[in-house]
Amino acid sequence: MTISDIKAALPKLTAINFRLPDGTYLPAHFHVTEVGLVSKHFVDCGGTERREAAANFQLWEAGDYDHRLAPQKFLRILELSDKLLGDENLPIEVEYQQATIGKFGLEFDGTDFVLTPKQTACLAQDACGIPAAHQLIALPQLATAACCAPGGGCC
């Protein structure tokens, strides 16, 4: 999801709901405490220099149970961040406090904003000697695979 995607979704909503990957919802009294630009300049394990940028939302909850962030107010916060972010096509990352600060991707299902798990990965698998993933074949397909046909040469 990008900044332009969330700006398009917010005017259609009457309430903002964020759902965690396990299906539970953030409490309705959450706050958006930061909207920022996060840039990362790094060298991967293969020696390639890389740059990444993302919009970052920090979500937080306090004891103010009567607080509700209206879609219009969130849209206004995003508009105030336009000059900082600069690019409406930036992907969005979300930080939310759990046992430690959790970092998530963001999707919209038409009703709720869904925090999605983020994964680490090796960006230089060929340089690290990580073998390519093998194609898995279901057992019923194996019976019809050409190499297992009579005279196919696999036995």
C-alpha cells in the first residue's frame, strides 16, 4: 500500500480500524504518533550498494479510551506530511508496540487496514551460495510426469 492508496481509501471510511496479522484489532483509541520518511542506504552481503525509502507510520495506544482518530483527521495528518514525504508512491511501513516494536507492511481490504508481516531476506543469494528453490511437485502430478513414464529414464 502506498500513500496515494491510503489517501484514496480514507474519505470513504467512517472509522479507522487496524487489524494485526493474527486477526485481532488495535484498540479503537490508538494514535498515529508519527508519519515519517525512512531511508535506508546499505551494502548487501554481496557487496551491492542499495537505497530504499518508505513512509513510516507509528501507531501507539494510551489510556485515553475516549480518543478516536477520524478518517478526516488522519487524511489531514497525511496532507501535512506531503512536503516531508515528497512521493505519494512510497510504500508504507507501520510500527506498533508489542513485546518490542513490531514492523509491518500495510494492506487495505476495503474496510480495515491490515498490518502484514515483513520478512528478512538475503538480497544477494547467488553471492552467498544459497541454492535456488526447488520446484515442488504434488504426488498425483509425479505419476504423470514425463520422467516417470515407461521409458522415461528416471528409474
